[in-house]
Amino acid sequence: MTSSDRIYLDWNASAPLRPEARAALLEALERFGNPSSVHAEGRAARDLVESAREAVASFMGCRPSEVVFTSGGTEANNLAVRSLAALAEDKRFVASRVEHPSVVRPLEALETEGWEAIWLPAGEDGVVAVDWGDRRPGFAVLQAANHETGALQPLGAMAAACARADVPWFCDAVQAWGRVRLRVGDLGCAMASLSGHKLGAPKGVGALFVREGFPPAPALLGGPQERGRRAGTENVPGIAALGAACEAAARDLEADARWMAGLRDRIEAGVRRIEPLARVNGPGEAERRLPNTVNLVFPGVEAEILVQALDLEGVAVSAGAACASGAARPSDVLRAMGLPEWRVRGALRVSLGPATRAQDVDRFLEVLSRVLSRLKGQPPAG
């Protein structure tokens, strides 16, 4: 089976390179100068970096001076957590266990350093309840959309609560960019993260929005790059490609969201025909989830076995976050939602992209029906 015969439905893990990003990447590879150098070659590279910064800022809804380029979402998330911790007066944070591992792990590290954690509960729909009572935190954290269930989180409630308490907050928006309309200027957050390869840029590049007045506490020390906020020679080709990907995502956002939502609904309708007992993990109403994401569970079927069986049939899906699936372990997100064990162990994440075709979805449903029947020892549905 060739790669062209395969169906890729794991866009939340990583997206294919956009044509615009590929073109920008190849052009930038020819500008080999160090962007910190003052000669012509250095200035040419610097021009690419700053043009991309403007594009990313326009996409995020902030000023170019508020964009810090990173190696990806994990570095951006760690940088945000550590920076807000360094600025906090009270050694107490508010967050939820449904956050991405690159947010939860640095928060847990703060706990080992003596911080008090206020872990907000998430309901069975995966939506976080924003209420921490009278205990004022040093900072708060809330993702824009969940990476496994696609649940859209109550950003407005978090912004209002933090404004009342005069508390800065950080938004991991990695899975939301390019799928729902989002502007950091409307959120009131102090920081927000973005990962390039979720948007169709190459892996190894990302960005962190840092509102003026909230200086980051960089883990990398050295030169004065990124206005002293992140040392190290900039990844010029990756940054140029990120800028191009952001421009393309902004241009196509509305059409892409409608297209993906239609395919997501087509999958859910098809799954109900194939297996009436199947469940959706996350909000029951599709409009409360990302337009490209559906987390499915089939009674009596282990997700890891189902993922492997679909892969052998040429369909790529996942059993959860790629960052957490190096070992076959149940989802921390679904556990935090309080779901029964069979829904945790049976969860299958299907995530779509702008290039997903209707025939890809129909082929997936056909293969899914056949695989489920084989695993259950029954004839295929339909």
C-alpha cells in the first residue's frame, strides 16, 4: 500500500505541510545568513523573520512585538507556565487535569516546589468548571480546546473570573488556531501558545503571545534574540513557513471550518449506523466541539487494538494525544472527566483537516465497519 492510498485522519497530532508553507520554507533555505548579523545576508534573513512575525501577530490578533518564536507548542507552554509563576505574588495556581501534558507536567513540577494547586473539575463532557472560590491564585491556566475530545472551553468565563480577581492567565490555544476564530486581544489572557505543525507549518517551530508587561522567564539563556526573551539563533526557514501557514489559515478559516464540521457530522452519523451503542466522548452538541474532532468509543473494543487494525487497513487515527501515546496507557484527559473505564480504554480520536475529502470519510466508515465486525466476530453492518 502506497502513502497515496492511505487515509490520514490524525490532524490533531500533526498536519501535512501547506503548499504556502513549503514554498516559504524553500525560499528561506536560500537565505543562509544569521538574522542577528548586520551584513546584507543577515539583514535578508532578519527580513524574513520580521515579516513572519507580522503575519503571526495578525493571525493571533496582537502586536508583532508580543510574538516570541519558540521550537513549538511544548516550549511555548512551558515558557508560559514558568513565566507566570515567576511573576506571581501568591504561590497558588488554577488549572485543570484535562490540559495537555506539556502544561500539566510543568504545573506538577511547581507543586513539587511548594506551590498549591487548585485543580478545577471537568464534567463528563470535558468542559472545565471555572470556579475557585475565595482562594486567590497567582495565575490561572485554561486551554482553548481539548486536544483529545475537541471540547471548547469557557474562555469568556475564565477571562471574567481572572479580571475580577486581577489574576493573569495563560491559554494553550494550540488545537484551536485555524479551526475556530480566536483573537488574543478579545481573551484578555497574558499569554497564549501556538504550534506550527498543527497549522501546516513544519515541526520544530511555534510561537507564544506575551502581552506587554508580562516579561517571560526564558529557559534558554545566551544571546539577545527575540528581544532577550528566547536565546538562540532563530529557525529562519521554520519561522518563514509558520508565517505563511498563518496567512493561509486566516484566509481559509471560515470555509475550512464549515467543510470540516460537515465531515465530522458525516462521521458521527455513519458511526451511529454502524454501531448504535457507540458513544462520543466530549460535549454531546457538535457545536461545542472543534469542527474537526470527534472522540469515539465502541463498547467491548480496546482502542489500541482498533487503531492498529485500522492502520493495517490504510487508515491513520489515534487513541489520544500523540505526545502521550509513546506507551499504551489510558488517557489522563478522559480519566479527569470521570468517565467509566470502558470509555477511557476504548476511546478513538478522529481528527480532520482542510484537505480531508468526503471519500476519505466514506472509506474510513467502510473500513471501520469491517474492522469492528471482525473484532467482534460479527458480519459487517450495512
